[in-house]
Amino acid sequence: MHHALIMLAAGIGIPILAALNARLGANIGGPAAAALVLFTVALVATAAVTLITSPQALTRIVSQPPHLFAAGILTAFYVLTITWIAPVFGVGNAVFFVLLGQLISAAIIDHWGLFGARPAELSPIRLFGICVMAAGVALTQLARRGS
């Protein structure tokens, strides 16, 4: 249960991250500069946690397959796009499409056990559940536009 709560907190943080970084980008007149600030702060925080919890892991980085480093590119893509798009599209709208993309991608990754993930078949009931989740997220955005 504690894993679920931690991930719930991470999920709560994503729209906050989007709103804060979008505002920083607007305030300083440079969304890419705001993303750079975000990554600099994140690097310092992550370095501190790594040095405290598992400094030996740093020695194994160079032996990893290059494709695993694509996660950094995907993170940069997310932060840059949410920082540029949220101020003009709305944080809710931007996060809605991020959530929709996450649902689709997670289902594909789980179904085939991609990237070493524990496989979980995309059964009809799981597909229905994902569709219900997507519909729920869509309804929140439709309700928002109606008010």
C-alpha cells in the first residue's frame, strides 16, 4: 500500500510541476531556461539522494546499454513541452493528454513486458478499466470547459 501512496504523491506532483515550471518560464520569458532551472535543481537533489543511499551505483553507469539513457531525453521532452504548452493550453488540458498517453503506453509496456517490466496481459477487463479511466479524465476536462 505504501508504494501506491508514494506514486499517488508523485502523480499529485506532476500538475504542480507543470504549473510551477510554466509560470517560471512565463515570468523569465524562456520556457527552455525554466526547464534548465528545473533540471539543475533536480540534479542537485538527485545527486544528494544518490550519494546518501547508493553511491556505488555511480560506478556501474558506464556499463549500461545506451538505449537506457533515452529516459533522460523523454524526461526533457516532457518538461520542455509541458513548460511551453501548459500556459497556452491550460495545465488541466496538458496533463489530461499526458495521462492519456501514460495509460496507453503503460498498457503496451505491461502487456509485452517491455524494458524488463513485469508482464501483465491486457485482458478485456483491464482494457475496459483503462477506457473507464480515460473516460473519467476526459469527463473532468469536459466538465471544466462547461463551467
